[in-house]
Amino acid sequence: MATEHLGDRIGRLRRLADLTQEGLSERSGVSVDVVRKLEQRRKHSARLPTLHALARGLGVELTALLGDPPGVPSSGDADPPQLVAVRRAIMPPLFAPPAEPEGVERLSLALLRAELSDGWTLYHSAEFGRLMDVLPGIITDARLLAAVGNPEQRAAGQAALGKALQLGGHLAIRLGKTDLALSALERAYAAAGDSSDPLLAPMVSGSVAWAYQRQDRLGDARDLAVHAADGVERQDTGTAEGVRVWGGLLMSAATSYARSDDYATANDMMVTAEKAAGRLATLPPPSDGKLVSVFSRSSVRIERVRLAVQHERPEEALTLARGMRLSRDTPPSWRTWLLLDLARAHTDIGDALGAVRTLEKLRQVAPGWMRHHTLAVAIVSDLWNGPARPPGLRKLAEFLDVVS
């Protein structure tokens, strides 16, 4: 569950793998002292490269340690009906007769793109339950438009289908279902090949790279993102859409380098991406930015802050965030991540009051998201066990069930 302590989760998975603490240390390359401190709750968080190493040693996906919010637990229980409907939409029954094209008259590409835009808004707002309700219908409508009309209309329908399946892949990743995500993204990539959008395939490649990261396939993720970015750079960086897709892929590759503990290369790539983001101000904006990769000066700076925090560089993270103004199109999920990372940075430098103030802002903008996130629980636990308990900490600790 989301409020399970990281150390408890590691201990439970270690015992399931029939490993001692020393055995996990040997298999992961993480010192037994770190393993012991985590399991004894003397250490409430770990650097992301350390978590990747522990996941490899335990033989689990990274999501088993991260506890991302709010997901469907991989407990062996049957999937809830909402998720079954999403699965069925992504992977239609093999032997079902083809659906009759009923209702095609009411459909239009403009209407479908509006539905897709709304779906991505739900996703970026972490409204995963509501998204599961509407996504099967969006995918079904997109399949229908991809199968009817003249070649040009079908190609436009395939582009919409690719974006719908990409959305399904992103949702599945957030729900901890990476195999379902890859099934959705493989279908999205196939639709991209038949579509009228030359940037769709590289966008889907970026999503696949993210799924690979969650499966601890960091080399595969890095190579795919770099390959796709090179292709976009050769052909499509003269438009805002092209710059955003290329920049998103560069950020993805940098994240894989960082999670492989190569912070220097990752930071160099992020600096390059941030400079490139400045070009967006000189180009006409996309017609619908919600259907293009999330990439801007704000998103790059948020990701740079995150990587600095994850590599135990809290002062650098706070310096990067100082004076930062977020663009209007920065998704709510990115804003919440920034606040969480800044709270971690304040905690790491011993600024308990700064951490509490940042967490209070996070609670105001995303209380449900915060309650489901293990990192928020870890930060408040660290503060509660620290030498000083500033005003407001008890309310946060009670809100997150750290204390009763």
C-alpha cells in the first residue's frame, strides 16, 4: 500500500525472494549497511540509482519499491471492472466478430481530438479513476475513425488512435501495469506508422522508454530515446511540435543516464535541453499542446531539480528552483512533483521549517495525490524523527498517518 514504509517494503520483498540482508547486498551491489538502515527505518529514502540496484537484486520492477500514486495494487487479485474495460479496449478479443461501424455519423476528428485532449488533462491531473471510465470509449471511437473514409481520413484516424493508445500506455504505467503499457504502446507505434503525423512514432518511443525505465531496462530506455531524438533532430526541429518532441526525448535519455548513476552526462543533456526550450518562444505554438510532448523551460527545470534531489545534491536543487516561474501549460502533476522534491531538498539540508511550508503548499494543491505517495510519507517521517518539529508538522504527520 502507498503508506507502507520503504524499509518495510524492501524487507517484505527480500523475504519473498528468500534472501538475507547480506544476500541482497551482494546481488544488488548496495552496501549491507544501507539495506539494514532502510529496513530498520533509520533511513527513510534512498537515491534513485540505489533503488534501481535494489530492484534488480530483488528481481522486481522499480514500481514495486516506488509505490507511485494512486495505483492498482499488483496483489494477485482480479483487476477491477474499470481496468478490465481498459484492457479490453487496448487488446480487443482475438475471436470476436468485427464491430459494425455504428455511430460513425456522430463522430468527427475534431470531436475525437477534443476527447483526447480532455483525457490527457485527466491524466496530468492524476484523475486516473475518471480516466479509466472514459478511455475505453475514446479508444473505440478512434479505432472506428481509423477504419473508415478515404486514405487521408483513415491516416488522420490512425493518428488519433495512436494518441489514444499512447494515453492508455501512460495510464497503465501509472497503475503499475507495465506489461499492459507496452502492449498499448506497441499498438500505438503501429498506428503511428499508418498515420499522418510524422512526430507520433518518436513521441510513442519516448513513452516506451519510460516504460523500460520502470522495468529497470535503463540501457534499452536510453538507446531508444537517443535514437528517436536523433531522427527528430534530423527532420523536424523547425516547428514548436518538433522541438517539444525532441526535447522530451532528450530529457528521457538524460533520466536514464541519471538513474544509471551518470549524473554528469545527464546534467549536460538537461542543460542542452533547457537551452533548446528557449527556441519555443520564437516559434508558433502547437494547435493543441496537450497532444504533444510535455517540454518547456519549466518542465526541464523541474526535471533538473528532481535529478539533483535524487542524487543527494539538495543545495543544487534549491538553487535551480530559486526564482523559477512555471509556464501556464505546466501540468498539475509536474507542479506537485516539484513541491515534493523541494520538500525533500529542504529536509536534506536540515531546513525543517522550509520543508513543512513546502509540504503545506503541496497539501493545498494536491491532498489526495500527497496521501498516496510514499516519498511524502518518508519526508514527514524524517522530519518527525528529526531534532526539531516546526509548527505545522503535527498536522501533516496526522494527515499522512505518520502519527495518530
